Amino acid sequence: MRTHYCGQINEQHIDQTITLCGWAHRRRDHGGVIFIDLRDREGLVQVVYGPDIKDVFATAERVRSEYVLKVTGKVRRRPAGLENPHIATGHIEVDGLTLEILNRAETPPFMLDDETVTEENRLRFRYMDLRRPMMQQNLKLRSKVARYFRHYLDDHGFMEIETPMLTRATPEGARDYLVPSRTHPGDFFALPQSPQLFKQLLMMAGMDRYYQIVRCFRDEDLRADRQPEFTQLDIETSFLDEEQIMNLMEGMIREVFAKVLEIPLHQPFPRMTYAEAMRRYGSDKPDLRISLELVDVADVMQGVEFKVFSGPANDPEGRIAALCVPKGCELTRKEIDDYTAYVAIFGAKGLAYIKINDISKGREGLQSPILKFLPDAAISAILSRTAAKNGDLIFFGADKAKIVNEALGALRVKLGHEKGLLEHGWKPMWVIDFPMFEFDAGEKRWVALHHPFTAPKEADIDRLSTHPGECISRAYDMVLNGTEIGGGSIRIFRTETQQQVFQQLGISAEEAQDKFGFLLEALKYGCPPHGGIAFGLDRLIMLMAGAPSIRDVMAFPKTQSASCLMTHAPSAVGDKQLRELHIRLRQAQKTTENQP
């Protein structure tokens, strides 16, 4: 029906007769001459209709916003002084010769260039929202990135293989989405949280190098960068160690940025251990664009009388860290109070500080309510370690190490964004040497920091049963500008090691056989050393597009309450379907006025 896309017309097409199809973005009547901005996924072009062809002009007069049109016309240069430098087609226009209204449209629920549209309306009328140039650019970017991922992996010997969408529930990780089975009464499938076990089985099957751009599902609490269903680039390889896998994946990300955004990323990406990342930044996904760092000062606080400091300083699980803010003396009392309220979200009981007015005067040049509790030696050590200067402010966190890390780590990022301490550009990195386990105080047991199939360092295999909290895994995360975009590890490939890990996680031999018997069986028949990684495609595209939420880079996302405003999903189903699935809904208990 058309010869060209609207947004691809340029000066090379002058004097050519072309046919376009698209939507009426805007119609303007200027004293007997009608201008229609015709839009498609590639952009828009101005089409001009004069009164000389009466029937065509009459049709143009009936056009309204979002009418679907077919246009034939001759490309010409715009009159001098009337060019539009803000659009790609701004130096030309189309002299309309014919016009066909393919379909009419009712008044749109919002104008596509209205920046004040609420997200609720955008999601309710998503098919309209997706017509907006910004959304179309985001989805085109997503498609382009996926294409280059495939090219890179194909060129490096990877095979794209699909894994099942209907599988079995897993005892670890987030909550599963369950699917009742009609043919197996009382039994349920689970939608996959990831293809983890299947891609390991593919390595055992000799596929050697696998990848898949796959949909995954997790029934968990949502944030701006999470969705109940999301897409990941899933990768697994055999006979490569972690260094080789990281180098291969680093090359892929570097190539995608170079070809899609025309941005070179430095080589190699810096590596940082988990322990160092937590010590310096309070986070296992540090944003290296922010130069602020946490500094340990617990050792100089052990003898102070102030229990807020001496308590954590003498607690093996405690931490006292300082965060020096350049020009922090400019912070108002209200700003300090607001930051104190902010860290309280992470469990911090307060936010002590010292203002550095004149460092040459020693204690007299400092300003803080806590100075009276600190001896001169402690003050001198704090100023030296933080490299504080006149006009700076030092914040302190003192509590359990987990609380201090989360509170000051988040405060560091917030200050970086709000106080102009954020370096421009891209800062990718690898975080390595994660602990194998972390202790869940609520359940009083060890849980896997990544997942139960992550291999420990060779030196720690014999310590799994005796010192689980000290064991280091062969895991690695890729972090970009403070966001984890990929996580992976070398996997366990020996039966006895996998059984040891299950034991530390409190998974009995019977439960392991019930849940993972097929994996344990497969490990017996010549499992190769293997490892892999999964990249969150939605998160990566969000960063590359500069979007505030992954909902802006997904065609049909859910809300933060995991619902679809457009289709009204999830929804109730009829009794007949429930009977076929052998399900009976529990009725909500009715209350009376006399019942509590």
C-alpha cells in the first residue's frame, strides 16, 4: 500500500512521487491550504493540500487526529525560512495529490504530545501510548539490542534453544506463579522463574553453548525495575571458567553499546570483590559514577563513652562508617533532618554528623552535637581517614553492619544525585567473590546468596559443612551505573558437592530427591564443568533509553500491583472452568455488626 515510511523521506526524494500510510498526527487549515502531519513508526512528514483538486481537498477537510490515511504526493523542498530543524523530514514536504481515509478515529483519550498524561491512563490505553514517538523509539531500541545480542552469540558458537514454560515449583527463590493441571487433578505446574535447571541439563546433554531470550515469572513485590513477567537473555556454556565467561560477556556488552548507542565502553571492566564493594560503598551494586565512599572508623570508637558508637564498635556484627560529603556544610538543618528520615527507612536509628568549618582550629573548628563524646584522637583519625576539607560534612552510621551498609549506601546514592556529585557517562563493572550463603535470622537457617546451584571456590568445598558462612562462591554480577544488569556463576557439576549445599540450605535428602531428583540423576552421567549468566533485558534497555522505569521499555507491562489496566487481568473465571481444574474457591467469611 505504500512506497516509503514517513520518517524516512529526505532531500534525496525531491521530485519523486511516493505513497505513504499512517496516522494524522495533526491537521492545520491555513487559509485555504491544509497541512497534515502524517505519522508512522519511523517519524512524521508534512503533507500539503491546496484547493486546486477539490475532491481531495474536501477529503482533507474531514481529517481529524488519529485518522488512518493513505497519501500519494510529490516530494518537494520546503520554502526558505519554513524548515523545521527539530524533525528529520524538516527540510521537505509532500505536495498531496490523493488522499484516502482508511479508517476514522474517535477523539483520543489523550494527545500523544501531552506530557502530563498519568501513567494510569497510559497503561489503560496502552495501544495509544505506544503510538508516542518516545515509546516507539524505546521498543525499536529493544528490538535492535536483542538483534545484536543474537548476532554476537551466534558468531561465538552459541545455539538458541527454547526451554519449557510449564515446569515444577521450586522451594528456593521468589514465589512461583502456579498453573493448575486439568489432566492431573490436584497437581500444578509453575511458570519458570528462570530456565536455570533446564540450561544446566542442556550442558549435560552436550549442547556446549546455549542462549535464549526468554520470558520469566516471579510472584514478588514490585518496584520500578521489577515486573511479575520479565525478559532475560539467558546464557550457559561448558568448559569455560569464570574469567573466560566474564571476558566473553564483557565483549558482548561492549559491542552492543558500540553498535547501538555508538558509545565505547572501557576495557576491561573493573573487578571488585563483594567484600570490598560492601566496605567502600555499602552495596553489592555500587554506582561508580559517584566518588563518595564509606570509611570504617569503628576501631577509634571502641573506648568512647557514647554507647551509640561504643556498642556497634565492640559488636562483631556491628559497623561504624563515615561518609564525607564535599561542601556538605551548605546543607540546611531541614535537609539534614530529611536525610535522617530517609535512612530511617533502612532501619537506621539516627544520622550523626560533623561539620568542618575550619580544620586548622582542630576541635574548635568543628560543629556537631556529638563532639563532646569524642576524644581528640578519635576526631583526628576521622578527619585523616575521610580526607575532610573545610566546608565538608561527615555523616556517620553506627549499628549492625547490614543496617549501616543499606542506610549509608542508599544515602550515598541519594546525595550523589541530589548534590551534583554524579559523573556523566557509563561505569560498568564486575562484582565477584560473593559469599555462598547468608543467614536468615527469621527462619534461622542458611540461604543461598545467589541460588543453590552456584559452585563454591575449590578451596572452600571441604569447608561447606564446617564453615558455611566463610565459604566464597564462584559467582559474578555485572553492574552498570548502580544497577545489576546480569548475574551468573560457575555451577556445581559434582553430585556430592550439590548434596552438601542442599544440606546447608536445610533441604533434606528426601526433599532434594523430590524437587531435584532429575538434576541429581543427570549429574551422575558425565556432567561437564559449566557456568553461565542471565542479563535482565528490561533493566538494560531502561538504562540505555534513559527511561525512569522498565514499564517504559515494555510493550504491555503490569502495574506495581501486578495487574493489567487495559485487559483487566487478573480476572475471575467461571465455575465451569474451575470445576475442570478441580478447584473450589474459598468464600470470604461474612461478618455481622456484632462480630469483630
